[in-house]
Amino acid sequence: MAGGGSLGIRLGSATARRHGISRSLLTRWRRELRAGLLMAEERPGFTPLQIAPDVPPPSPTKAPTCAWA
């Protein structure tokens, strides 16, 4: 096990650098994931969506005129 442990650390450091985070944060996330602490409460899925047709803008109206003027 002379070099096996350090290889993972170097790969972790490179991964953390590549994504702009610290190695300790990446290590913590990996540890929490293995412990089952990073599981989402609900499984991700799709939300139904319906695209409605464009609604034409309202036509401009004239200002009401005063009948007694």
C-alpha cells in the first residue's frame, strides 16, 4: 500500500481544482455520500408542462369622449 492511498488524494485534488472547490469539501461530500447523508428526500423527476399558444396583445382603445362637452 506504498503509493495506493496517495493516488486517490492527488486525483481528488485535481478534481477539486478543476471544479473550483477545496479538496476538503470534495472529501466531505464523498464521505457523506457513502454514509447516505446526501440523498435527496424526493427522487428527481419531470414536471408536466403544457405550452399555451401566444395570446395576441389587446387592441388599443380610444379614450372615452365626453358626450356633454
